[in-house]
Amino acid sequence: MAEKALTLLSLTTPNTFRNDFFTWPLKKNRKVAYVAFGNGSREALGDRLKEDFNADVFYINYADAVGKGGTVVKKIIDGKYDDVVIGFHDIATRKGSTNYGITQSAIQNWYALNKTNAITLVFGSPFAAASFCTAKSLAVCYEDDIVFQNTAADWLRGDFVAAGTLPVGVCTFKQGDGKLVSPGDLTYLEPIGDERFAAVDSIAIEGIKKKPILVVLYWPLKMAKLFTIKLSEASTTTAWMQRV
């Protein structure tokens, strides 16, 4: 039941050589963080991600002030994680006046973590996903027990394809929406570390300082494109790209 229910609503499409996109399935050679928002209890999903991917696990309590949760957020940002899994737990069954128990401070800290390398998992009512309409990647897991959390861990590992659909409309998603994505549908560009970009950047900057230069970039054969870039020194650096 948990497998059939899990609903993937959005997934960042990888379109860059840098490590700034969320990778699904997760890979053991990438640095993973799990952030659990909730009432402070230990979560099974965090234990699984620690076991499966040696993930670092963080907790932010709904009752925490923005600043306290912000210290955790800073550790994650400074940690330069490749993939960040964000889980919202202990969600109330009714919205009431407390927004399903999800505090404004928690949402504010979530905004700081909601990058293209992050996915947000909602363990509760799909209506609660209305607080995360701008999530770069988003999935609804419905229940918050150990079975549904382990099922989410299985999906993050790529054990099955999420085939669930929304029973109600939320955000811009309609009833019946749900992405059917299998690992074979995604093509990831091989990430290039910042240290390798730094070498290229230094050559380009030095060339700009001296005189206009012609740079020919050979992209992977898979992309089958050849470009020339002309760089010239001006009050504002100007670059032209022309296909040849």
C-alpha cells in the first residue's frame, strides 16, 4: 500500500555539470544530508539514510525559533552536500489554526534549504503540501509510521517507481496528478567539481586581462556541439557565443 501511495509531484531535471541538482536514485558516492522537521522524535527515515548512504542527519523542531533552526540550516549549507532530503513529520490531521502543526519558523528555514539539490517529502495529509508549493522537488508520502518512512527510503534508493496520484488538488497540482519517473528516464551529466572549474576560470580571467582571445569548447559527443566564445576586456566583460 505504501509503495502504491507514494506520489511524486515534481523532480528537478538535471541540466548542469555542477553538483547542484538532486540525484534520484541517491548514490553512495554523493554527500547526503537528511533534515527532519517535526516535534523532535527520532525518525526511521533518518536511520535508513544513514545506513544506506552514510547520510548526516539533522533535526529541526517545529517549536524552534527561526534562529535556532537557522544554525542547523547553516551547518547544512556550509557542509556543501550534494543531495539534501527534507522530511516533514508529525503533521496534524486537520489544518485548524496551526497549519497542520507546521510553524512559520519551520517554513522559513525550509525556504533556505529549498535548493535544486533538495527534495521535500511530506509525511501526512496532501493538503499540508500547500506550504511547499515552490519546492524544487516534492513528494507526498501520506502516513508517518515506520512502514511509510522505510518505503520512502526504498524509493530514494530506486527500489521502485513512484506511481501514486493525488487524491485531491493542491498548489497547482490537480487531483490525479503524479509523475511516473523511472531511473532510466533520467540522464545525468557527469558533475565537475568546483576545483576543476577554478582552473578554467583562472585561465579565462587572465586571458580577458591581456587581450581578446578565442576559446573553443568541445562538449561531450553526446551533446555533439562545438562553440566558439570571444572574450574581450571592457568596462563590463562581454561574451559572444556562436555555433560553428
